[in-house]
Amino acid sequence: MSAKPATAEKTSVILMSPKAGRQEIHLPAGSTLGDLLREARVERNGQQIYIDGKLLEEALVLPQGAVVSLVPRPGSASSTGSWREGIGMFHDDPGFKELVEAVEASREAEKDRS
């Protein structure tokens, strides 16, 4: 990795967040939102991002031929992460039924040994 010259053009960006407050961050010209988030060590999960008061998806201009992919957020099926949202998700799942039966059999065997 080569060091950038000290005379390289910089861009100043104001980053505001509840945790860190207002920060002025200087980035090389042409830096992306991803560069800013990495520099500030910001996790995107569970946060909405605004640029000049507009939601990111409202502020972003799509270039000709852009490919837009929608994928679930890693590690969570929901933004709240509530365990209640998972209730019933294994209903009628044969693998889960088999697991429950195995656990019950193991508990019965443990009772018999006592």
C-alpha cells in the first residue's frame, strides 16, 4: 500500500451521531460513504443514514446500468431482534419435531437413571 502525498486534495465531511455527537472528518477527495463509515468506525446495522437531511436511498443518484441488490441484514431477521418474532417459526418443521423428540427421550432416560 503506497502512502498518499501530503498535498493530496481532501474533503471535509460532518458526521453526526447520538453516540459521538458532531465530528468533522477529513477524507481524500473522491471518498465514498463506505470510506467515511470505516474511518469513523461506524456500524450501519440498525441505523438510518441521512445525507444533507435526506435518507440515503433518497439522496443517492443511480448511475446508468447500476445493479441494485437487496439482501437481508447479517445476523438478524428483523431490525428489533425480538425473540417474539420467532415464535411459531418451527411449527410443522419435521427436523424441529425430531429434535424435540430426541430431547424428550434424553430427559426420560436421565430420569430412569436417577
